[in-house]
Amino acid sequence: MSGFGGFVLRRGVGAVITLFAISVIIYVVFYATPGNVAQITCGPRCSPEQVHQVAQQLRLDDPLYLRYWHFLEGILVGRDYSTGTAVQHCSAPCLGLSYQSDQQVTELILAKLPVSLSLVLGAMVLWLVLGVGTGMLSAWRRGRLSERVLTGITLAGTATPVFVIGLVLMIVVCGELHLLPFPQYVAFTDDPEQWAWNLLLPWLSLALIEAATFARLTRASMLETLAEDHIRTFRAYGVGERSVIGRHALRGALAPVIALNANNFGSAVGGAVLTETLFGLPGIGQELVHAVAVVDLPVVVGMVLVIGFFVVIANAVADLLYAVADRRVVLA
Amino acid sequence: MSDSPVTAPLVQVTDLTVEFGGLRAVDGLSFELAVGGALGLVGESGSGKSTVASALLGLHRDTGARLGGSVLVAGTDVGRASDEELRRLRGAKAAMVFQDPLSSLDPYYAIGDQIAEVYRVHTRASRRAARARAVEVLDRVGIPDAVRRSRSRPHEFSGGMRQRALIAMALACEPDLLIADEPTTALDVTVQAQILDLLHTLRQETGMGLLLVTHDVGVAAESVDEVLVMRHGKAVEHGSVATVLGAPREEYTRDLLSAVPRVDVSRVSPAAPSEEVVIEAVGLRREFGRGRGRFAAVDDVSLTVRRGETLGVVGESGSGKTTLGRMLVGLLEPTAGEVRYEGGVRSGVGPAVQMVFQDPVSSLNPRRSVGESIADPLRARGERDERHIRHRVGELLARVGLDAEHYDRYPHEFSGGQRQRVGIARALAADPRVIVCDEPVSALDVTTQAQVVALLGELQRELGLALVFVAHDLAVVRQVSDRVAVMRGGRIVEYGPADEVYGAPQDPYTRQLLAAVPALDPVVAARRRSARKELTAA
């Protein structure tokens, strides 16, 4: 297994390099774009002197590479900020201070992250179970009525926006049937049971749509695997259909599912804005939209970086799962 | 099942028909196979032979194929059996070995686990016992260090070892019948000989029956007692190997046999000797890969090709013969050494040296008409006059035996042999002096193969072409070549006039190759088999 250890190491180094590249690109894209940051931060009524003062405070006159260097330094070892009168220490990993509130971006994100992760992790479990299950079922029942119905439902699922499903669910389940309370975020550490009950609807509405995509992918990939020669071998040796599908076909069909899941998980951490807004969940997505609206650059950069971090980590994990499932990957 | 198993035949096929949509793949076929007997189903592609093999295990069930007639295998009526009865037949009483051993095994599981799974399906043995059985049969088929290797996945095995593993899977439940569908087609000739010898030994030891499906008459002659020649889903001739191959009654069988290239017959009309060297390789070397993965696919190869002659380059997979061919044409730059054309060093592709590729399906663009493909070299040389291009392409099509009017047809409208003719016409369009043919007939049936080989010979005589004929098939190479180079591991191990190389091989590897070629005569086959035993013992 020395090959496997080497593979993990190579993949880990690759992830770090990717993260570094992402941080450079994000930093340059946001800070090198035209527009007077000091003016925006200070507000429209500021005098030129005030604007100048703000610019100095934010060190906007330093060259871009130097500012990036300090930014990187903040992430790795922490740094000090002067807020006019006092000096604030921002310990590693420091993503800077909000222009708007002088709050530390890291703290801001840490406050929102549990909400987003709760939403996405729970929904992911649901969409995998529903999606892969439906996909397997419709591949197995190909050409029969049940398959056509399933295909119809998943097609409708991919085409329906989350606010439609979510709204309908909320009106029916909470408004009419009173089965669940209107969702309100409760921290897992405060009350795990309430946490789950309140998140059930958001999970469902996010998962239903994703599940449709996964069902279609699983079905296609399953059908492809079922047509392969080694499936014919096991059928010709009297291995039952349940084993052929559950053991041999599923394993071969899972690779693209793992890959898609990595991407969807990573992007849902910051991209579930609609779901968060609809259910009033104070997550990363909502905060990001707010920060963009008021051009709070440190917050935007910090959050985009964190989202990028999750996408990279999810993909690295997917690659490792790949390698565990199919040893040929390690050789490549 | 009131018949006594002693007298009842192992396989009884009566008036079998198989239809896919409107196509009748098998048409009223009947045959029997006695307990412990060995029958070869021989035919060209599309003859329905593999369809028969699948029908024996009921593999057409639920596929939309329509079956007629009856199939009895080891006491099971395959057509009427319930799914459960069919499942108990498959693998336990009759087991199948498929053509491509890599794709026929699950890439995700260890080989020992796959064999154990099949064993458990039929015996209810414990996991441990099944695993032990897997190791036992792997050892039986000659996998060295079977305990350790049973934990390997298929990609960690060589082609021959994978086929051994599949045979081990077939042996696991000690079936009465082994169905082998082109079991050696994907293998090198020396490995093929090993697998055929293994099947022979296993039959002698276990007494199981063998139904061998093959397009290769030689493979059948080596392995079975009886032959059934099929064409268009019908039986053409059926009898003992000696009778059918030695004194065929039917014309089709005679045609088929005469088309089979013989390794002991030299080129029919050898080229008039010429001293003019057209193309020359000097110390050619080509490396691939980086770092520790670096290796030389071709290593220090020097050879000459004279005007009007054919140089055969023969070798097994990985011998570097295709890499050499590509360097001669200029598709690959050598790492060291040089290619000289008419005395001068050349690099890159030019009109004088052209190539005909192995796979006529993938080497023609399916979205362009064959005329456009053939016209490519003309346009590449700057020809712009459409009328002239059409006229020239028409000439070329007629020259390779196709209809001059077929300019606007697409590759899928042609058969494999016709497509290869298109490939040859495209090579001719550039007015070359040398054509490098890389396995030009290995994807074709023997009768088509013979026609394409004849065409190449004709063109050579008329146009004074020098041909480099790269192939793995020793018999075909002998049939077409004036001189032969035998390659192994990137080097030429033997190089000389074809009759000398084949008649009195000097290198042990050449001798091993020649001993591995299947013989059409069962007596010769038996002699070669014992010769192989001596060679491996030595």
C-alpha cells in the first residue's frame, strides 16, 4: 500500500496548491478592480480628508502584492489592525476586518458556518439516499411503467426551482397540516432534536432538487455499467440479479456520482442562498449576498475563500474515495 | 429428465433459430455433443456461432431475441426452464469462458473473491471454504503463488493470466460442459498456445465436455474432436476434425480452408530481386514515459526495404512493431537513430511513405464520405481542381476493387474488407513509393483477409511499391513477405529472407513463436504440442 500513501500525499499537496492559487485569484479579482474602496466604505457624505484617512487606515496606498502578503500572513500567523484609536489583534487564521463593522471576518464566518454545514450535510445525506436509490431502481426497471413514472418525476424535479418546492412544502406542511413548526434555526449544540425538526423542511426542499440530478446520473451510469462484459460474466455464472446490480453494477456506477457529489456539496455550502433566505436560516449564503450588496470586500473575499476551501476539500475526499473504490486510480 | 445421464447427450440442440428483430442469426441448427466430447463451432463473423453459445446458457432470455427449437444442456431444457433452474445451470453444470478476459472480470474486486462468489452461489459453502476453493482452482490453471495472486485485481494480471483466471472461475463448480467463446482471440500466439494446451489437459483430467467457438480453423484443429462449420446461421458441414479439415465435402469449407494462411507455405510469387534501397532505418530508438517509467519501445533497430519487395515485421504485443512502423512513416520522431529515404535523412510525414492502419472502422472519419477521405492526400498536395480530384478518386476506388461511383458513400455503408480497401486507396492517393501496413488484415475474416492480401500483392507488382507489413500473425506474414524481421522487446531478434527465418530459425524466440502457431492437421497439432512441452521444459 505504499502506492496508496504516496497517492494521498500527492493529492494533499495538490489541494494546498489549488487553495493558494484560488486565494491569489480571488484577492486580485476583488482588490484590483476599479472603484474607490475608501469612498464606499466611508459613505457618500465623507469629506475628501475623511476618505483619505480611511484609505490610510485600510492601507489602500500600499502596492497590491504587499497587501496580499499581509493578507496571507494574517491567515497563517495572524496580524494586528489599527482601528484609528486602538490596536486590534486578529489571530490566525485571520481573514481581515469587516469594512462595515470592524468585526473579524473569521469570527463572522465561524458564526454562520454551522448553519450552512447543518443544512448542506443533512440535505446531502437525503439527496444521496433518494437520488442513488431512485436511479438504481429506474435502471433496474428499465422500460417498464414504474421506470417511466420515476423518470418523469426526476425530470420535473430538476426543472423546479427550490423556492417553489420550498414554498409549497412550507405552506402545506407547516401552514395547512401543522405537522412541523415554521423553520427557525436552533443550534445542534443547544438542542439536537429541535435542530433536526427545524431543519427537516429545508433539507427536504434542497435535497429533492439535487436528488433528481443524482437519480438521472445514477440511472445513466448504471445502465452503462450493466451493458459491460463483466456483468454478462456474472449473469452467465448464475449470480442472482440482486447481487449483479447491488454488488457489481453499483460499484462501477458510483464513480461519476462521487465526483458530482463533491462539486455539489462544496458549492452548496455558499450557494444555498435561496434555501437559506426562504427558511430564514442565517447561513453563509445570506451573509455573502449582504456583503456583496454593501461592497464589504474583506467579508466577500473571506467567504469566497472558505467556500473554495470546501470545494477543494470535497474534491480531494472524492478522489480518495475513488482510489479506495478502484485501485487503478492510484496507478494513474 | 427420465433419460439416464449415461446415454443422454450432454448437449442436444434441435432446430434452433434465434432472431434479433428481423435478422435471423441462427437458422434451424441441430447438433449433439456427447458427454466428455469436444465440438468446435467454426465460422466467420456474422455466422451466428457466438449466438449459439449464448443460447446454450439461455443468455438471450429477456433481451428481445426470439428463439425457436429446443436446447437441452446437461438435462436442463434451456428454453422452458424457470429462471431459478437456469441460474442453477449457469456456472454449475455449464460454464462459459469469454473472449476478452480483461473486460469479462469485474475491475473492482479481487480475482479470488470473484471466483469465490460464483462458487458460493452454487454450493452454499462458507466464505472461507469458497476462498480456499478459489485458490485451489487458480493453482490448478497454473497461476503461480495462487494464495497471494488471488488477492490481485484483474488489471494487475497479464492477458494470459486473466484468461487462466476466467478458466479457473469456470472450473470452480466442476461443470460438465465448458463453453469457450473465442477464448484466445485477444491473446498473443505463444499465450494462445499455453491456453489451448491448458484446455486440452483439463479436458483429459476432468472429462468435461468442450464447446469451442472460434473463427480460427487452426485453433479448432488444436482443441476439438469434431467441427461444425457455420455460415449465415446454418450448419455447412459437420464431422470429425480430420474429415472436415482434411477432406472437406462442401465448397464453402474448401474456400474457407484455402483462405487460411499457412505458416509452412512461402510467398506465392516472390518479388523480382532489386538492389535499390528505398527506405532504411539506422539505429532507430524510441523512448516513452518519464522518470522511472521511461522505457524504450524500439531499441537499436536497423533494417532496409528495397524497391518492389515486402518486408514482414512480426512480433507479439509490446514488441515495438507498431512504434517502428510509425517512425518509418514519420508519424513519430525517433529518440535516436534516423530514417533514410532514398539515401537522404528525412523527418515528418511525406507523400512518398504512406500508412494503412489496422482498424478500418476507426481510421476513417465516419462523418465524411469515403471519397473525401481518399481525396485528403490530393488536397494536401495542393490539388484544387474538383473535377480532377473526383476523377482521380474514382480511379483509385476502381483500382482497389470498389465501384468508382462510391465517392459520396459513407464508411458505415461498407463492410470491414471494403473499408480496408478504402484505407489502401487513401494511401495510394499520394503516389507513394513505400506503404507501411500496420496489422492491415487482423480485424478481417480469413476470406476477406486473403482478398486484401492479394490486392496488396497486385498493387505492389504493378506500381513497384515497397511494402512493410507489420503483423502479429506469423502465417500471414509468411504469406506476403520476401524478407522478415522478428521483433521482441523493441529489438530485432532475427532478420533475413522469409524462407530462411521460417525454415531454419536461429533464435530460440523465433522457434518458440513458430511452435505456438496452431496447425490445421490434428496430427501435426499433437506433434507441436509435445514440441512446446519440450521447449518450456528446456
